[in-house]
Amino acid sequence: MPPKFKRHLNDDEVTGSVKSERRNLLEEDSDEEEDFFLRGPSGPRFGPRNDKIRHYVQNQVDEVIDVMQENITKVIERGERLDDLQDKSDSLSDNAAAFSKRAKHLRRQMWWRDCKMKAIIAMVVVILLLVIIVPIVLKYRS
């Protein structure tokens, strides 16, 4: 910034300008909403005779805060329980898939074993028939 534009302001000048700006805002064409933001809420202040109301309101606020803290704690616990339930569900799903795969493998294995057993029994029957029939056929041929 060029030196001709530099100006050193002291605290009184800055504070004075803020005060004059505020005064200008409050004096000119202001409505209730602007007054609220510039001056703060208007109304009865809590004094010694309003201590009962203040204590009552504070007790109500404290109760609401306690209830909300309990609710937040319960929501967090519920979230943790839901996460645990989700983990258990995933585990059960994985176990079910593994069980299904092993069941299919075992079913195929038992089917092959059954086929082998039937083939062995058929071979034994054929051999027994041959052992019984061949000597009889040879005896009648001769």
C-alpha cells in the first residue's frame, strides 16, 4: 500500500467510529428486529424478585439437559448394539454359505459312494451268476 494511503489509527478513533456507527444505526429508521440485534433483548431483567422464576426455569432447563444426555447415551448404546447385531448377522451369513458349500460337496461325495456301491453289488451279482451258470452250461454241453 502506498504511504499516502496509510494512516495510523489509535484505539480511541476506532472505538469512537464504532460508537458513532452504532448511534447512527439506532437513530435512523430502525425497526424492532434491528433494535433487538443492536441493543439486545428488551424486557424485564431478572432481579431479586424474579429469582423464583429464574430458579424454576433453570431447573426446567437442567432437567431437559439431563433427559437429552440420557437420550444421546441411549442412542449411542443402541448404535453399538446395532453394530454388534450387524456383525453377528454377517457372521451367520458367512457360516450359512460355508455350510451350504460343505453340504453340496458331501451330497456329491455320498452320491458317488452310492454309485460305486451299486456298481460293486452289480459286479458281485454278475460274478455269482457266472460262477453258478457257467458250470451248469458246461455240464449240459458235454
